[in-house]
Amino acid sequence: MSVKKDDMKKIATRQGFGDEIVKLGKENKNIMVLDIDIGKSCKTTEFQKQLPKQHINVGIAEQNGAGVAAGLATTGKIPFISTYAVFGSLRMAEQIRQEICYPNLNVKIACSHGGLTPANDGGSHQGIEDMGVLRTIPNMTVVMGADYYSTRKLVRQAAEIYGPVYLRFTRDAVPVIYDEDEEFVIGKAKELKQGKDVAIIANGDTVCLAIEAANQLEEEGVSVKLLDMHTIKPLDKQAVLDCVDIGRIITVEDHNVINGLGSAVCEVVAEAGKGKVRRIGIQDQFGQSAPYEKLLELNGITVENIIMNAKQLL
Amino acid sequence: MNILKNISIEELKQKAAELRQTVLTMIYEAQSGHPGGSFSAADVVTALYFKETNIDPKNPRWEDRDRFVLSKGHACPAQYAALAMLGYVPYETIHKLREYGSPFQGHPDMKKCPGIDISTGSLGQGLSCGVGMAIAGKIDEKNYRVFVMVGDGECNEGQIWEAVQTAAKYKLDNLVVFVDNNGLQLDGTTDEIMPTQDFEDKFRAFGFETQRIDGHSMEQIVSVLDFVRGQKNGKPKCIVLDTVKGKGVSFMENKCNWHGVAPNDEEYEQAMKELRASVQ
């Protein structure tokens, strides 16, 4: 497993979706994109240009968009609803529940602007509850890739498996971590480092921070196990239980610490009855317009804080 | 190609009376369900299932079938009665409304009941699904049509109008929306709760072609369905049905209280007597 240095190039993972969906659409004419008037921002313009017959735009009407996607899915289409995380989870939450998850239809919800990544847009546009909300709905799968290449692979997998999948992308550019040919399986954690002193479980745009923290800890002689938990539902419980054996776990996420990756890990650890967990993530507070790094810092989602927590646990 | 069933208006009236009796029996035995809205919808549901729609009860997922979306999902006893009478499920299923494991759930569940094209129950959402089905039909150049029934009260929901805009944008002349305009919703009359204004004006303003009929006149229902069948003019269709909530049972008609209440023994006997007499 090669982990690239964090000085590598940066690409927003929404671009990974935009690129992969064109490829998928050309391979399978049943794949459709349903835009909600933010196609340019969600990187679906190329899909619309190249595959106009597989593209619809329902205007600024998320609730209807979710229902239309459900109707399309009953005929064998595989619609990808394309919008922002805050709208693709909360604005259409009940429609996702009633018309997509309850009948278990093959609809994918592909959302840019996950977590704090639409930093300049302010608190209204930073989707920090989305994965947690959707995690509680039966039949739903919840995924966030860490970088451009893993996002492409996970988008492809989402198209290949049957059932509702929520995919979350970054608005802003994040470091490329993986090689182009790295493989990913939805529901299976990606182990980036094997270690025995402390386990760090991260996902999405925080994986690059976790890698940096793990590298620094290793330089100080701490053996770190590092997981990219791109799928928070279904959670790779075995991978978490392997961390329980280490007994010291830190979760890192660009999501509210309530009901996201940290909570999901805690559920497994609590039921196992042993092990300590520290959750690093958004501290149950709304964001504001600010540089992305500043917002992470305000919530303690930093390399330094990961290292500090690891040392406190040791 | 539409395979219209060869059935007379008199026979359809008989079917509607039979369907209403089945609805009543289901709700009576379950001691739970929504008779009022089921009865206001019953005549159009009968005409669709027994005459107009191109469907195959032996192959409920047939991809070229016409679709029917009961967006006002609480009226499902009317749809269930039709499905049972046509053999989508064993007729005895009518004795299992709202029972554990039954295909006849409290609201339509496509995973449990053959013949249900989309699960509904949360108001305002089914029309969007019908629009999705109709768009797919256009993309795949299929000839099937999509019939959606919404309630007048249900049109309080903003999502209905989002779906209506989308239907007009995509020129869904393969979509027919029925508004069950019975004038009552759960808490009172539509005028008290949320005035509906004129549905024809509203749908026309959104780009639909509209008709308004007596939703309990089988003659008018058959005639309007004949009319819209030929209208491949790029416009989605809306048929406003002037109906009576609880239609067919004197003491239930136009009574808000019969929205979601089951009849007791005496009420059931009396109602069945009236429904049997209606087709003599």
C-alpha cells in the first residue's frame, strides 16, 4: 500500500464524481444524472454535454427530484441525484426515506460540498449532519472517499451495487492520496498502516490529516494503525474490532461528532465492552465563512490535535 | 398499443359497487383504514383497472404496462380491492388488511404487494414518482402511460407543484393526473383548512391540459378517458374529479369524521345493504 506524500497535487473529489459518471454513463445507458440546478457546481456539465438523453434537470426542487429519481428507478434506470450535501440529505430527507429507502430503490445521491469544504459559503452550506442523518435510514449505504481516485472507484462501485447509496464529496481540492489503480470495496475499510500502539480511523478529507499525524507519531516511535473508513454504513465492524484489540482508538471526520464516523465506531467499541475512543470532528456547532483550514482548527480537526490525543491515550 | 377491455358502462358500475363492498369489508374486518377517501376514489379506480389500463395481473412487473400511482396512499383499500378482484393476490387477502406480513399494508408497499408500482403514504410525493416513470417512458420510447391520483387536500403540499412543473417541462403527454376533489381533508373542509382555488386554472397555468367531470359518473369517466387517450400533444393531462367523500354510503357521505374510521357492526350491515341496493 503506497501512501503518497501530502505535497502531492490536490483535486476536489466532486471532480472525481464528475469524471467517473461520464465514463459510467457511456458504459451503461441506464445510468442517469438528475440535476437540481447546481450541475456546474457538482461537475455534471460534461455528463449533460456528452449524454443529454441520460440527463434531466428538475430545477431548484430537491424534494421532487428525489421522487422523480425513485420513479425512474422503478423502470430500471440508475439515477444519480446531484446536489449539495446539505440539500441532498436534509432538504429531501423524508423523500429519501419514503420513496427511495422504504421501497429500496436503486437511486444514488451524489453530493458535493460535504462537511466544512464549502468553507467560504458559510454555515448554511456546510453539510455537517448529512451522513449521520442518512445513516439512520434502513437500506441506505453512506460513503465518502478520501481523494480523487478513491472517489472515482467508490462512485463506480455505487453504480454496480443495487440499492440506495449516499456519496459525499469535497467542494474544495484535497490532496491525492492513492494511486490511480488502487481498489476499494464499499463496506470494507482500507488499511493504510499496520500498527500496535494506537489506531486512527478517519474518512473523507480528514484522511490526509490522519496520514500526516501517523507519520509524525511513527517518527517518535509510536506504532500507528491507520484506517480509511470511507463507508460508515454498512460499517466494517471487523476492522473496528481489530482496533479494539489495540484498545486505543481515535476517529477523525469532517462531520458532526454526533452520529457520524466517531459515533458509528463507538457503537461497535461499546458493544465489544473494551477499548477507549477519542472522537475528533465538528464539535456540534455550525460553521461560518472562513478559510477551510481555519474552520478545521476551530473544531480541533488538526494534525496536532490527533497527535496530542494519541499521546494522551498512550 | 392499448388493449382496452371490452366492458360496458353498466358492467363497470357493477364492478364499482363490488369494489366498494370489498373496501368496506376490508376496513370493517381490520377495524382500521380510510373509508371516506377510498369511496371518493372508487369509480375512477374501477374504470382504470377494469377498462382503461394496459396491465397483466399475471405479470405485475411487465415493463410495458401502464402505471397507476395512488399518491393519496391512504385510499389504498380501493386499489387493494381492484388488485384482489383481478387476481394480483389471492382474493382472500382482503381479509388481511393491515395485518402482520400482509401484502395489504396500511399504506401501499411495492415490496410487499404485487401490482403496486410505487410505495406511497406520505402525501405529496407520489406524483413526483409518476413523473419519473413517465420521463423514463419518453426516454425509452415506450408507449405505456402513467396515471396518478392525488387528493385535493394533498395538493396543499408544495412538492405537488414542483412535480407539476417538471411534467410540463418534459412534455409528459403520457401522464394523467386525477385530482380527487372531494372537498374534505382530515381536520375539516378544504375551505376551512386550505382553500384549493380552482384546480383547472392552476394546472392549466402550469401547462397542463385539463378536464373537469363528475368523478362518480361512469359515463363521464369513460368518456374523458377516451378523450385523453388520443391527446398526444406534448401536454400532461389533469382531470379534476368532483367527488363526494364516503360516496355510496349515505351516512358517510360528506362527513369529515369518516376520513379514517372503521364502521361498527350495525354501520357495516347498513352500509352493505345500501351498496348492494345501489346496483339493483
